[in-house]
Amino acid sequence: MVPDPFRVGPWTSVREAARLMAQRRVGSLVVVEDGQVLGVVTSRDLRGAHPNRLVVDVLKGPPVAISPEASLLEAKRLMEAKGLERLLVMRDRKLLGILTQGTLAFALGQHFDPLTGLPRADLLRHHLESLLAQGKDPTLLFVDLDDFGRLNKENGHPFGDRVLKTLGQRLKGFAQDLGGEVYRYGGDEFALVFPHPRQALLPALPSLLSPLEVEGKRVGFSVGVAGGRRRQRRVSANPSATADDLLKLASLASTHAKRQGSGWAPAEALKAKEGAPEGVSSPKEPQSAWGDNRRAARGGGGPRSGGRGSGPTGP
């Protein structure tokens, strides 16, 4: 963010606005009248306009602003949705600064995985903690490739990289279709976050779980699911600790699914010895809510866990 951006009045001429941009070496000016922000005029807006016209004549639409507490991903999505190159950063109608596309791209580059183009784990944690702080109960999917170490050894790391990119693209499409976000957690692990109940996602899991086809080879992966079960507002005194719990449970559930060959498993399927973190509890999920979908994803023939619905509860 560029703090305290240069301002101009709406009745300033296009000639003067262009002179100010050139003098101050900026590509935009915030248009303000009587303390009220009217929008942003850019050098592109001035091109082709008669020098004697006024800034208010070339100003396009109302101002588009974002809170300073918003994540970089939220800013990116808003820019893309509105087709903008700049966003005003405001709190309580007070202008704090301006976020340009270039500044955002530089900041995001430090938090994105260059191989898959997906955001990294630090942005995942920020997203989870933000949802929890709002009282939401997010659904977390933790995805782990099966036998990835063996694949790398037998086929080489370039093949492994192509597997990671292929899986990343599938997960990205799945997340976008259902209103979520996908992240490269690390190594051969990914995570998906959805701000709504898991029941809305379970019917779509079979389409996600079909094995990947990469250069004629079938590559499988396992999914663990945690959170997204509460019907009432979640009260989290410590969003960071709760995010840790969700990540731990979803990761353990993906390992459980891999061992059982079940494709996916909810955190509730964990054996008692794996357990939920101390002090974490919530109502149990109905058996049919995950058993039927798991069988559908496996075509009805995969092995099943013997402790369905009997394990400890979790976030």
C-alpha cells in the first residue's frame, strides 16, 4: 500500500491533473471534495481527453475500497472482479492509502508457490484465522498425494512436479466451483478452505477423488476433512489455536484415509489413540453423512473403516 496518496479536486482540469502526475511520477490521483473521496483518476483515464475538460468528466464510477484488515487474496479477487489496477484502502470512510496492481503482485509473489501458482501456507493460516474470528466454522480439506516419494524415485522429479501442478489445477477448479480457496501447504500436501458447512461439499467429493492421469500413469491422493459441522456461530477465544486444531485433525484424517484406502475420511473417523486435541469437541456427524459419499467416491468397492462415527469428535 502507498500511504497518503496524492489528491486532486474534481474541478481540476485534465491538463493540470496530467501535469501533477508527471511532476510527482505517479500513475493516478485520488479525487476528493470536501473530505469525501469520489474515486481515482488514472493516466489512462486522461489519455484522449481534451486538456480543458475537468477531472470529474473523466472520473469512472464510484470509488472501490478495501479494508486494511483484508487479506492480499481478497484484494486480488476484488481487483480481478472489477477489472481495476488500483484499490483505495479505507477505514470508516477515511482514506489510508492506495494499493496498486504492481504493489499487490510484488507482495503476493512472496506468498505464492512458483511451481503451482497457489498461495502458500501462511495465507492459509490467515484465511482460517480470519473466518474463525468472524464466528464462522470453516470446512477444511487436507489433501495428500499417495506414494509421492516412490513416484519421484521411479519417474524423476520433473514428473513429480507435473503431478503437483496437475493436482493443483484440479483442486483449484474444485475450490472455485464451490466458493473456496486452495493452498499449497508444503511438499505433496494441499489444503482447501470453504466458509460454509461441509454438507454442501460432500456430494461433490466423488468428482474430486478420481485418480489423476499424468503421462499415462494413474496417481491417487487422500483427503481428510475437518470443521464445517456447527449449526450455530462458532465462538473461538483463540482463532490461532483453533486453526492449529483444524489443520492437525484434517491432516490426521487424510493419513487415516490413506491407510484405509478409503479415498477420504472425516476427522471423526480417527481412532481413539489418534484423538482430538484436548478440549476440542462438537456434535458427531451422522453416519450416512460421510459413509455413503465415501463409498460413492470409491465406486462402492473400497475398504471401510470399522470405527465409523465412533471416534472422538473435533472441530
